[in-house]
Amino acid sequence: MLSPSADPMTRDEKRAGASLAAIFALRMLGLFLILPVFAVHAQDIPGGNDLTLVGIAIGAYGLTQSLLQIAFGAASDRFGRKRVIVIGLLIFAFGSFVAAFAPDIYWIIAGRVLQGAGAISAAVTALAADLTREQHRTKVMAMIGSSIGVVFALSLVLAPVLYKAIGMGGLFGMTGILALAAILLVRYVVPEPPPPEPHATTIPFSRIALDPELLRLNFGIFTLHLAQMAMFVVVPLALVNAGGLALPDHWKVYLPALLLSFVLMIPAIVFGERRQKTKEVFVGAIVTVLATQLGFWLFGGSLWSLAFFLFLFFAGFNILEASLPSMISRIAPPQAKGLALGIYNTTQALGLAAGGFLGGFLAQRLGADAVFVACGLLTLVWLGLGLSMAPLPVRAKEPQPAPQPN
């Protein structure tokens, strides 16, 4: 038996992982950049004083993502991954420019709907599976998942500074430009995928969609992104009102909290991988997210407490965001990884939509505490599902039947 270093990732596998993670990052940056500033900015635009509409504007992206994710994944099977990804990025960029020039909250909602219509997540992850061998696929999926956490972290630091410099229109416009830049990566950096290999058997959609272990993970990504979006309907306002911190200065809270969260995240993931304790680290991260919701609800009345619980949330979020797609790729049958990842990305998008809608609705009618209680209850259900999860399959050992050259 060869050691893991005897069959390393090829040059093309490394290039595929890095470039596809960058494409994800460029697109998700546009989604996340508005989170820390939009709820405050919306107070000064027509219709923006209604937190329900603010929540719809935040969540509309995820709604159209959820409706179109599987369709885009299926189209990529038929017409080619790269072609579908480019079309999706063009739609996303167009929606960004619509939102950039929006005169009121309703046109921003329209722009967000168009942004979400560029639903390429399943096509990108399927392309990652096409371009990597089984023994390295988990690493590439983790790279893509980690890129989302890193971009989320960067957006929280950069958004207040960029908002002060270029305004909300500038943020949306920059989002469109980043999407166009991602098209260049698709065309000129991402390797060409091999022709698809026919499988002896076809796994029915229902078997993957209703698989108990995959359902647990899909519910998890739904809950994680629901909590993330719902929180950022109310947390920026809490930093202004309870914390007494002006919007351009929010980075002073986000940056140290994020840096500390990465200090905690990296050893946790390494420990889980090396000691075969992935489930334990996974459950611990869910507990961390649950603790943040309780903390915001019970103790979120000062700047220091808000900063502390943001740090805990970022730590749990980043661990889970990096781990979940990797876990999906380990559990799903090899011939149904694309379908499993399409369903996963659909439930992720549903979480984004539901979080914006639920956060705005509850904040408008019951106040910020109701948002944290609702997110906490959902996370508690997720914790129960995580504790009862079956042990993950042991990773396939290298080598594969025939090593591939560089």
C-alpha cells in the first residue's frame, strides 16, 4: 500500500481546485458584500424602512438559486459544464448591474432575483468532480467550501470600507465586474473536462434526494445559511444601535473576530482529518453555532458581547462550510455525486432565501430577539440530527487502479 504522498494531486487537479474555488469566491463575494451594510443602507432608500422588504431583497437571490440549481446542473450534463457556467455568470452580472442602478427597494429585489438566476453552483461542483480523481475529490470540494468561508470573512471586513468609498451602487457594480472576471477564469484557466464515462447503473433521483445521511447534511447547510442571512438582517443594526458603532467602523469588530475564528478553525479541521474525528468536529461546530444564537438572544446588548458571539459564529460557520461539501462527496455514490451536489446546493440556496425572508419578517413584527430564537431552535434540531448521524465512510486509500501523469 502506498502512502498518501505516493500518489499526489496532479498539476491539472491543483489548477482545477484553485480556479474553481476562485470562481465560487468571486461570485459569492458579490452575495456576501451586501450583508453587513444593506439593512442600514436600506433605511435611506424608498421602501427600505420595511424590514420585510429588506429581508426579501437579501433572500431573493437564494430563492431563484434554489429553483434553478438542479436545472443548471442537468443542463451542464447535456450541453457542457463550461458553457452553462459562463451563461450563469453572465446572468448574474446582468442582475448585479440592475441592482447597481436601482432607484428603490423593488428594483434591488429585481436585481437580486436576476443574480440568483445564474445558478451555477451545481455545475461548478460537478465540474470539480469531473476534473479530479476519487482520492483527491474531497480535497477539492473542501477547497471550494473553504473559499466560501474565506470570502464571507473578507466581505464582512471589506464591505463597510467599500460602502463608504463607492456606495451601495458601487458594491453591486463591482459584483458584476467580478462575475465577468470569473468568466475569464472559466475560459482560460480551468482545465478542459474529460468526456463523461457511461455508468453501468443509473441511481434514481429519489434514492439520493431521500437518503437519510445526505438529508441530514442538506438540512444542515439549509440551517447554516438561513441563520447567516437572518442574522445579518439584524446584527448590523445592533452594532449601530446597541453597540454604538457607526457603519464604516464595523470592520473593527469583524476583522479581529474573523482572524481569531480562523485560528480556531484550522486546527479543528486538521484534527478531524488526521484523527478520523470528522463527526466530532462537525457536531462541535453545530454546538458553537447554537451557542451564538443563544448568546445574541440573552447577552447581545453591548458591543463586546456582540463581537464575542460574532467570533464564535464565524468559527462554527467556517468549519461547517468547509466540511459539508466534502462530507457529501464521501457519502454519495460515485455515479451520483453531481446529483447529490446539485440537491445540496439547492438546499443551500433555499436556506439563503428563507433566512432573508424569515429574518426580515420576524424582525419587523417581533424584534431581533425572535430572529435569534428561531435560528437557535432550527440549529437545535440540526444538532439532534448530527448526533445521530452514522459514521462517515473511511476514505478510499491510494492508489487508484492506474496513476495519472502530470
